[in-house]
Amino acid sequence: MSSMQAKTSGDDVEDFRKIPSYSYGGQAVIEGVLIRGRKFAVVAVRRPSGEITKRVVPLNTLYTGIIRRIPLIRGIIVLAESLVLGIQALTYSANVSMDEEEKDLRWWNIASMLIVSLSITVGLFFLLPLFAVSFFEDTYHDPFISNIIEGIIRLVLFLAYVWGIGRLPDIKRVFSYHGAEHMAVKAHEFGDPLKISSVRQYSTAHPRCGTAFLLVVMLVSIAVFALLGNPPMLLRIVSRVVLIPVIAGVSYEVIRLSGRYQSNVLVRLFTAPSLLLQKLTTSKPDDSQIEVAIYALESAFEADQNS
């Protein structure tokens, strides 16, 4: 075990140090893991035969250029990158896991999927709470209270959604790969060897998780919309859509800082709810799932080093 790590009974507890200057991260996909490197994204998937296959994709310069380093703007870029890479990786993993022919998505396929998924997300988590709270506004006239109640409804819907999809058997396996991805990344950040026995020591929660990002989005949106007061309904609807990039940008900066300063007691208290929430979106993986996560991470290292 690394000297930087403390372990207790039950879930593992890490004594976080400053993370490396470049932080690898990723997403879980169907029977696999996506890892985003410096210049390449790698998705590794286990075939029904047991073989692990991978796809290495060079990252668009939009995701790696100077705009990626601009505060607030970079959060929007990261969100767009995660959505596009996620759709491509999920399509690839679905084909591989079912032993079907691998198909490349055209830009219009990706665009249509993004439009549908974003429309559902905005409608469910931003517009539905707004419409719901509007039915009760006659009982009170305080815009601040109205926005707080709307935010609480949004948060409850989000938690219910996460809990609900976690009951599906196929999603449970994806959540195990999610845990494997976190564990492998943390082993790398602590300088431990990428072996199953070493990776197994770590917990499945990570402060830079996308789940944590979404939770912060829900909380930041409460503050942002509360500042707007109570304008006419049409303007409120528009604000719930056009301000999403602003909320995403602020939320990313919060997540970035919390991940970098996990040794700070106040930061760890702030991130505790998001780490707790990850108990719903991650689960302990088996050795074969950890093996896939390690393979994806090592392949990302190799691609970056050979570029």
C-alpha cells in the first residue's frame, strides 16, 4: 500500500495529495471503460469471447487547445467533449459487446443524439421543476423562496432518476465499470502500480466524477436562478436554457478546485455529499472489470507517449 494512503475497515479512505499536473479521467460504457488522455481518448471493451479490444481516437484540437485553459469557458468545452466522446464510446461498446459490426457515427448522427438527450435533460431537470413550482406561487410571493423550492424539486428529480436507473440490471454492470475506472485512475494518481491487487485497495468514489459535477450543477443552478428574481414566465423559461452553459462553467471550476485541494478539511466537507452520491452510481467491480479499466488507462498512456 502507498504510504500516502490510509485504510480503514469497510470502504477505503484515501489521504489525498495534490493530483498530478495532468489528470486522466473517463467514463463507464457497456462492458468497458473510456479513458480521456492528453491527446487521445481510448475506449476498451470486453467481447463476449472474453477478449479485450480497444479503439484509440485522437482528440479534436478544440478539446486540447488554448481555449481548454480559459476559466469558465473550459467547463463548457469539457461538457461538450464528454457528451460527444460518450456517445461515440457507447455506440462502439454496444456493437463490440454484442459482437456486431463496428460502425462509425456520422456527425449528423452524433448531433441528433445530442439534441435528443439534451432536450430530455433540459425538459426533465430544468423546465419541469419550473412548471411545477409555478402552480404553487399563488400561495407565496417571494421570488427567492420560489427559486429555492424549484431547486429542491430539481434536486429530488435528479436523485430519483439516478436511483431509478441504478435498479436496471444492465446499468448495474455499467456502474461496476464506473467504479473500476475510478479505482484505476486513483491508483495512478497515488503512484501505485496498475495491477489488480493495487487498484483493488481504492474506493469507487472520486471527487472529479461526472456524478459529482451533475450534483454541483443542481446546486449552482439554485444560486444562479435565485439571483434572477421572478421575471415573466417566458423569460424564466429562456433563462433555464440559455444559462445552462454558465452554470456548467461555474460548476466545472468548483469540481476542479475541489479535486485539487482534497487535503483541505473544508473542501472535503464540501465534497462529502457528492462522494456519498457516488454510492448510487458506482459499485465494487470484479477483477475482470478492473482489468478492462487498467487496459484502457495504460493504452491512453501509450498513445500519449507515442504521439
